[in-house]
Amino acid sequence: MASPLPTFSHVQQAAKILEGIAYRTPVLRSPFLDDRCGGTVFLKCENLQRTGAFKFRGAYHALVRKETTAPFHQVVTVSSGNHAQGLALASQLLGYSAHIVMPEPVNVFKRIRVEELGATVTVRPTRQDAQEFAQELVWRQRGLFIHPYNDVDVIAGQGTATWELLQAEPTLDAIVAPVGGGGLFSGACLAAHGVNPAIKVYGCEPARALDVRQSLQHGYVVQPDSADTIAEGLRTSLGECTFGILRDHIEEIFVVEEEEIVAAMRVAFERLHLVLEPSGAVALAPILRGESVLANKRVGVILSGGNISLPDFFSLSNQFSQTI
Amino acid sequence: MASPLPTFSHVQQAAKILEGIAYRTPVLRSPFLDDRCGGTVFLKCENLQRTGAFKFRGAYHALVRKETTAPFHQVVTVSSGNHAQGLALASQLLGYSAHIVMPEPVNVFKRIRVEELGATVTVRPTRQDAQEFAQELVWRQRGLFIHPYNDVDVIAGQGTATWELLQAEPTLDAIVAPVGGGGLFSGACLAAHGVNPAIKVYGCEPARALDVRQSLQHGYVVQPDSADTIAEGLRTSLGECTFGILRDHIEEIFVVEEEEIVAAMRVAFERLHLVLEPSGAVALAPILRGESVLANKRVGVILSGGNISLPDFFSLSNQFSQTI
């Protein structure tokens, strides 16, 4: 039986649990972006969240919700990205050991941060292997598995980013956020439409990982064909839970080219003085190209994460320097 | 006759004038920095201020204070740095034309931003030439000159950064801030000691521009010998006004090596997800090396600015990559 979908009240409860634990990240303004957008832009800076991404919200909230359900030996997940760091910190704060199973290719910068937070890391060659290994940990060693996005408590936790944004700016007309597995995005939908059903929630997806648009067209979850986008956080497919929410709430998908992602990272660096990783910059792209539906609107943009090493940032910037 | 020095109440009045105009920049935390410091660190992010640096505060406040004193044709200053941008924006917002005289070497990145804000830019080969040209503008064309730091209203405006920090965190034991011309720093002294005379205010100065330490030792304003530090904002000497305040309030100068500045920029990038220019990162260096006087203290750090182009950031990072 499928779990019931989370609701707005679930997001509000998550906000109470996260109060004083997750950072209330700043909402920044930029006249340059207002000009490019033709509207008024409010940037919710989740790159300034603990562990450098919104993921900490969902991980901590889910762990608090689940820790009393059954005894467990350690916290387990499959993630080579920001969920790994978020869950490692959540486990550390709540006094549990965490075991993070990472499928290749592993981002060494992120792996080091996970290990700094005291988590055990096991690397497996494929996602399939990683999932099997994690299942072993859950079954044989009484692990508590926290899914990166297809989990009602994770989704409710991620929704608190948008909920905070709307508390700071209650009269937004639109929210623009990246969609990968859909945890952040479906949380954004619940928060936005809980506050005001008229708010339009736009998803941003790399042209090289168009599974969300395809899933919406087909009416079921489609696996990405290739997903070799530089926005590594957006390579995953939706889950049943996130798809269920997204389908009912999403206004439109903005498709974003790789060049636009790097251009957005550059603008964030030079104009906003913020470091964004590719996934974290995707939602800036529709602003920079002046998407016509955003003109004259009050637009909230979720900058979802900033975990990128300096050499990787340089390398991406050089790689795309000819094309921008 | 010298102007009377500004006071804490002058800073508080400036805060009222700047309310809703300057951004109330966020105060961020970092467990990594707490660990390196051995204390508790609060980062006042003036790189996220309008025009990317605290300078907008003083420029706007000074212009508001002086605009009614006598009729003038345009606003004038000598600056190739962040004061130029701050004053250009302040002039634009208040409806005046601005003429910025820049001595060589000109930072093209900053010059472009100044021009984007509608200011006229004139470049002169030396600081002496630039000052003479600006004086011509003031005398012959009724210009209103706003000094980058040696001005009571500018100092009071810059003090609002520290005043906001202390409103957010009233129980700080210490403030660490960069010292160049001393506008930010003397404002920080007034704000800190207005709130609590026991707060220790530490200045940070590049080893390659040690004129502040020398000025304190000699008891008068010393011109820097060479000042070829990468922290271009800290190459200037103190003014009589900033020296007068600083001398009475400063606890100690932390001397910072060039390598430490670049290391601090890297840490800000990879750990804080913030872009800092060299001057803006100087105050992080004593935290990173664990200055013993800061151990077990609650320390406010002013990150003063983030105006650096991506190529310049790369180039500095590469230049110092062997040594860190």
C-alpha cells in the first residue's frame, strides 16, 4: 500500500521540528536579476543551509519522525550527493551512526564532507549494487533507511524552505525551483499552495535529463534516458510519491541547457557573490533568459545548493567559456 | 578646524536613515570555523550588501546628510574600488549624477559596475592626478565631494554593519574586521563600544600594507611604504578622523599574509558558499589560524566585500596554489 501523500500541515509541523536546528536561510534581492526577469525576484539561499543544501531539512525531519518507530542500529541511505551530507549531519546531531552507500561516480569533494561528519561511506560500482548493499544493511543489521526524496517526511522537511520564503514574502505570484527526484519541488508545491493556491510553481529541468517532463506527458514515472547533465543532483528519476504531488501542482517545466546552468553559476558568483553548484543554479536560468510568464510577477527562486569544489567550478567554467 | 568625531548615537541615526535602503545582511554560522577558531563565530556578510560591499552604507548616509548643506551640480569622489560603486548607487537612488575619478591601476570589473550604475568615470594615471582632477570638479563645477572613509558621516554609515551584527548577537566578546582607510573599522569601534565597552575590536591588516600598525606605534598617520597587497581595498592609509577613533578603541592588529588571504577566500568558497574579494576575506584569516586570544570567545567577523571577477579569483587561486 502506498503511503498517504504529505500535506501542507505536514510541512508546517516539519517547520516546528526544524526551528533552531536548520538555518532560516536568507532571502536576497538583486536589481540585476529583477531587470533580466522583468519582474521582482526573491532568492531563497539554500546554498547557505547547513551542509550547503536544502537536503539537511528533509533528512533531519525524517530521522526525527522515524527514530521512534522501531529500534535500529544505524541510519542508512544511498546517495552520492547532498542528501548524504544532510543525513550524516542529522545523524550526528541526533546521536546515531550513519552508513552512506555511494554509487559510482563519486564526487570526492562531497564524499570528504560526509566522512568529516562521522558517517561510514561504502562505494559500489552501480546504483543497483548500491541499493542492494543498502538493503543488506537494513535487513541484516537493522538499518533505518531514509530515502533521498520519495518519503513523506523528507518531502515535508524540504517544503520548509519554501514555507520560510513565503513567510518572508507572502505575496509571491510564482515559485521557481529545480526538479530532480522531486523532494524539494513537491515540498515547494505543498507549501506554496497551502499558503495560496493561486501561486504558480514552475519546475526547472536540464535538457539532458528530461524525465520529469516526459513523466508528466506519459502520466507515469519515466526513467531518464541518459542524464549526463552537469547538474548531478537532477539526474535521478521521480518517485511515486513526488510524482503524485508534482502532477497535481506543477504549472510548467522550464527546460534548461547546460550552457545556461554555467552562465547562471557565473552570474551568481559575480553578481550575487554566492557559490552555487550546477543543480543549485538551474532555477536562475529562466530568470536570466527572461521567461515571459514571469514578467511583472513577484518570483521566488530556490537556490538549492552550493557544494562544488573550486577546481570543479573552474573546470566547468572553462569548459563552457567558448559558448557563452 | 578638524570635524568633531562621530559617536555611537551618530551610528544609530545612520541606521535609521539606512533602514529599508541598505540590506540588513545575514549573519551566518559555520561549525567548521568555530572549530578552527576554538570559539563561536558569527559572520556578518557585507559581501551580500547592495553593490557587494559595506561601502554603500557610508556613501548613502553621507549623501543624505550632505545633500541639503549647499547646492551642488554632481557628486564626486576619488575611488577605484567599492566606494565608487556604493556612491554611484547612492547617487542614482537619490537622483544625482555622480562623477567618479579613478586612479590607475583600474579594476575593470569594478569600473564596469560603476558605469552600469550611471556614473561618469574619469581615469587618471596617479592618485595625485586623480585628486587634483576631483578638486577641479568640486571647485569649478560645484561638485559635492564624498571621501571614501575620512568623513564623519561615512564612518557612521559603515558603523551600521557592526550595529546590526550586535543587534542580532548582542553578547559578542570580540569583533574582527579589516582596516584599510579605517572607515569600516572606526565605525565598528563606535558601534561595539556603544553597545558594550568590554567588546574587544581587532583589526586585520595585510603584512604587505602595515601602515595601520605603524601609525599606532608612531602616534600619527603613516603612509604605506609599498602596499602591493592583493587586498586592494586595504592599500590606503588612515585619515585623521579614522585614526583618531581607531587609536582610542582598537585592541590589537592581526597581521595577515597574502597566502592566508587566498586560503580564506578558498574556505569561504568551499565551506561557506560565499564569494569574497581579498579585502573581504582578510578578517577570516585570524579565525582560520586559531588566534589564541579568540579561543572560547563569541567572535563577530566582518566579511566586508565580494567584488571580484571569476578570472581574477581563478588567477589568485592558481598563483598561490603552491604555497597553501
